Amino acid sequence: MLRFVTAGESHGETLVATVSGMPAGVPVDLERINRDLWRRQQGYGRGGRMKIETDKAHVVSGVRHGKTIGSPIAVLIRNRDWKNWTTTLPVEDFDDSSEHARPVNRPRPGHADLAGCIKYNYPEARYILERASARETAARVAAGGFAKLLLREFGIQVLSHVVAVGDVELERPVTWEELEALAAKDDVLLNCVDPDTEQRMKAEVDDAYGTGDTRGGVFEVVVHGAPPGLGSHTSWDSKLDGRLAQAIVSMQAVKGVEVGAAATAAASPGSKVQDTIHYDKGARRFFRGSNNAGGLEGGITNGQDVVVRGYLKPISTLRRPLESVDLPTREPASAAYERSDVAVVPAAGVIGESMVALTIANAFLEKFGGDSLVEVRRNHEGYADQVRRF
Ligand SMILES: Cc1cc2nc3c(=O)[nH]c(=O)nc-3n(C[C@H](O)[C@H](O)[C@H](O)COP(=O)(O)O)c2cc1C
């Protein structure tokens, strides 16, 4: 099965993603992966760090002559900021490192700082925040890029858009073509399909800038072209809705997930929510009256677009810091401030695409898996034929 692991610290030398289980023979278009790395860095509300970094995927294994070779893929993304941190975070234990240490003694509410210090027995939070930081998500996007390349071979695409920033919400449905147009833009504001709503979202971020505060929001990820039959109803851990939920909530700052129209459905009568079933005898295919289920019933894809949303809490680090405690003295103190984003919903959408693509690609390989793309294609075609005859 497709598995991925990331390594790396926020200000370490490099981020690393390894992806194993990719079949051999998948064409690798690095431009696509780099484009997603760029998209992850965009959006109104980002802090100074994203101006320093220009993320590029540096593949060191698993790809030769432009195609996967079936072995684990390792990708590096260099941290340009590392040059400013070599003496703070050296790999070697050199004597004077304490002179250069940048301890984080006043844990920031909403971060892993304090819980991590207690758990790992550190007197200050530097090593905790280095790994808890969402800088790690650049590696997720690189890994997700490979999942997307595999899915594209079978006509499956994954895109995202922003549904809410703070309490400013998009109040209309979107089309797939609108999402494609958004993803092709070279100037990303808040990645919202509606320009008026996007301007109001921008005003919301401006308000946060003005008051030293932050904002959260909601992004939506859409999977277009997935066949019916990925995931399974047969056991709790094979249900694809549950697996997508874990993938999305594992993201930094994401505290909730919604599959399809879950939130409005919970407040609606059943007659208004279930997606009625119809059959087109001419085309010999089933179709639905709506897609409130977000393409998933019983944990199985039903052939409609898969739609999941991630709910982000507001960014934890505030320019007007919250109350905390100074760890050396245990006296009350303002929380530490380290260069920070103010709102990150568009970027989170891109990371969400990667997590969803990795989850869908894994379910896809469970169903159609093989050692080479040729074998996967044969399995997929056999199933497509079976579905046509159903
Ligand atoms: C793309 C992205 C960028 C983020 N940037 C920041 C940031 O600059 N400052 C900050 O305090 N939190 C930021 N966060 C959120 C923190 O990483 C996260 O809240 C923290 O690690 C604690 O994890 P938790 O919120 O999942 O519990 C970001 C999250 C994402 C998804």
C-alpha cells in the first residue's frame, strides 16, 4: 500500500518525505509537484517565513528517467532559513551551542509547546515547536504530489478552495471548472471562487493584522473522477470517510472535518438530505439528485465527487501575546512570539488536497494495486468493465 513519512524541523537543513508503495512506471512531472509547493506558500495573511523560502522538490531516490521505479521515493525540500540557524540547531554537540540557543521559555497557548515539554522532558520548547510547526506540511505536499500523479493516470483530480475566513463565508456552490481556474491562477489572494466574498475575506484578514489578532476558516477539497467502490463498509478502519477524516484532522490547526454537507444535514430533515437514486436507461448509468453525502456512502465512494472540508482554528501565535508562564521562574509572562502567519486557509486547502490525494491513492491501490502502472491499469480496466456490465 501507499505509505508516506515526513522528517525535518522547521529551521533544520531540509525537510524530507519518503513515499513507498508507488507502482513502477508512473511518469513524474516535477513541475506539477513544484507548482503545488508554490501554491502552499501563497495566500493573503502569510508571515515573513514564506518570503524567505522558495520550495522545490529535490528527488533523490525512486525515480529514474522521469518515471517511478517501484522503490521508495525520497524527496528533499531545502530550508533556505537554515543558514541562520546552523549554530542554534546543530546536529553535532558543539561546546558553544548554548551561546546561540534561542530557547522558547514562555510556551504559546494553542501550540504543542507546553504539552511537548512535559512529555519529552525539555526545560524549554525549541525542539517541540521545530517539529510541530506546519513547515512540515511542505513535505506532505511533496508526498501528495506523487499520489496526485498516480491518480491523474486514471482521470482522478484533487483540488481545493476556501469556503470561509473568520466569519466571512462563501454562500454558493462551486463548479469543478471554477476550481480548475482557481488552481491555474498565478496571483493567489484567498483562493475563493467568488471575487466579492474574497474581498470581504481579505478585509477580515486586514482586521486581524490591524488588531494583532489571527483568523481561522474552512477549506474544501474536491476529488473529481473517482470510481465507485473505493473504501469499504466491512470494517471501521476500511471506511474511506473515517480515513479521510483522520488525514484532514492530522493537519496542524485543523480541528474539525466535514464530509459532504454534514453540518447542514445534521440540522435538516432526512427527506431533504439523502441523495435520491435515478437511472438513465439510455446511458445505462445511475445518477443522483444531489451530492449531500460528499461522494461517500457506507465508507465507499459512490461515483460522485468526494467532498471534504477542514475547519481551521485561528493561528495560535499572536502579536499581542496571550498569558503564559515563564518556565525557568514559573512566573506569569506573555507567551513567546515567533514570526507568524495571521491566516493560512488557502495554504491549508493545498495541504488538504495532498492528504486527501494520499488517502484516495492508497484506497485506489488497495483495490487495483500492482507492482507496475501496467498491472494497475489492467486491474482498473477489468473493474471498469465489470461496473459497465453491472
Ligand atoms: C499552513 C499552515 C501554516 C501555519 N502557520 C502558523 C504560524 O505561522 N504560526 C502559528 O502559530 N501557527 C501556525 N500554524 C498552526 C500551528 O502549526 C498549529 O496550530 C500548532 O502546531 C498546534 O497544532 P494544533 O493546532 O493542530 O493542535 C499553521 C498551520 C498551517 C496549516
